[in-house]
Amino acid sequence: MKILLCSDLSNKIPKIPQEIIDSCDFVLLAGDITIGARSLKRTISVFEKLCDLFPDPLPVFLIPGNHDLPLISEIPEFFPKNFIQMHNKSLIFRIDGFEKEIFIVGFGGSTPIPGFPVKVPGPNYFTFESDEIYNSLKTIITEGEGNFSGDYFTILFVHEPPFNTLLDITYHKEHVGSKSIRRIIEEFQPNIAVAGHIHESRGVDKIYQTIVVNAGEAKYSNYAIFDIKEKFGKKIPEIDVKLISQLKKS
């Protein structure tokens, strides 16, 4: 099974070779898709272009980031039919050739960034307090149809990376990730956890057995590819992650 991870597109369409897209079973868009697309018209235009990049029937799961229009956390009628909104939701599905079912849990946005107003266009347009993030994710995991057990291949799909990892370090060398998301990972140990948000902290890390990934800004055609292979007699599959960049910043 192959997964393509992109985040922080910022109203730009990443340059990804068609052969890579064709090789993937599904796509994860981990938020901040429409920074700069403040109007509904521009937002629709972004999704039309993304549909050209990721055409049906390729499944594209998405969550909003802190900069995105809150409308994206719903299921607006302009979404392409193969785009699946995953904020505050879980889903169980199958991939041909992969024995286990996949259980994905999503939650978008981030905790508020200090110094900016909340719930208005800007960096705190779609934000939640730390307790709400933790309680919402725990409810989805424990009360939904699936569970974070060895019965499934499990994915935590968020915008804000977990605290105190290689994924949440700013240019000022400060860890600014979510303690709530780290707590969820430590308690439930999904196979992988994917995020974005901290543009300068592209990387791969581990929290216990969970592989955590920030693919970097897709605005600059940064993305990640997961190659996941089930091994006979082993509960935990082999997970290989490649961070790829097609375009350098000017």
C-alpha cells in the first residue's frame, strides 16, 4: 500500500510526477490548503485544480488547517466526489491487496497562535483549545466503529504536529506542537500519525511505535510517500517513508 501525504499547499498546486500519483492508493491533504483563497470563488478554483491533479477514482482524504476557511470542515457541494472530508471523523476502508482494513481518524485546525484574533481570516481562522482537541480525538477513537488496535492499520490524521518532536521546531528552535496530539499518540499508538503546520520542520520521527511525519510545504512541492508492506506472521507492517521535494524555494 502506498500513501501520498501533502500539507500546507497555501493555494498552490504542487508539482508531483504523474507516475508517483498513479502509484499511490490514496492521498492525505493535511490542511492549510487554501491560504490566500479568502473568497469562496478562489477556494472553489483551488479544489478544481486539485481535482485535475488527483482525479477520480483516487481517494483524497482532507482536513482543514488553521488558515483554511471553516467551510472546508463541512462537505461543501463544490468538493470533487473523490475528496473525503475527515475533520472530527473516522472511517474504515479497504485497499485492494492489503489484508488489514484501514482505520483513519482525522481532526483539523490547530491550537490558537498567540497574538492573533481567533475565528477571523488569518492564522487562527480554524482553531481549537487543547482540551477540545484531546477530548474530540479520544471520543472518535473510543466510541467509533473502529479502534486503534492490531486489528486495523491505523492512521492519526491531523494538521498540528505532536509536541517535542522533529516535526514541531520553529526557526527559533522552539517546540510549538500540540501536547494534546502527543498525548493521543502516546495513549493509543496508531501505526502512523501525519501532520503539517510547522513549515520549517519537515521530517520523520517516532513516538514509541508510531511513525510521525511532517511532509513540509506542498506550496514548494514537498510531499511524502509511505510504502507499507504487510509481513507474514507480524502484527506491525513494514513502513518506509520518503520525503520528496520537486521544487526549491527561490
